[in-house]
Amino acid sequence: MDVTNIAKLSTSMAETGIRQEVGMTMLKRAMDIEASSAAQMIASIPQAQNLPAHLGNSINTKA
């Protein structure tokens, strides 16, 4: 194997590693943003107030 081929291979491997790190970092940031958005959406749902005790206890499965 030629010395220049070894250098090219080493450079290629380093670039691939950097690309993977950047991709993982971007994925983690996107997931954090998504989780934050979901938490805000859940927090914005108004709580049911003053409902009768019988509501929400069963599901009608016959359509």
C-alpha cells in the first residue's frame, strides 16, 4: 500500500467520524426541541373542571 493511499484513507475515516458526530449532535438537538415542544403542548391543555363523577370512567365500544 502506498503512503499516499494510507493518508487518504486516514483523512477519509476522520471526515466520516466528524460527519457522524455532527449528525448525532443535530439529532439530539432536534429530539430535545421536540420534547420541549411536546411538554409545552401538554402543559397548555386545559384541565377538566367541575365534571360529574360518572364522566370519563368508561368507553363505549359499540358503534
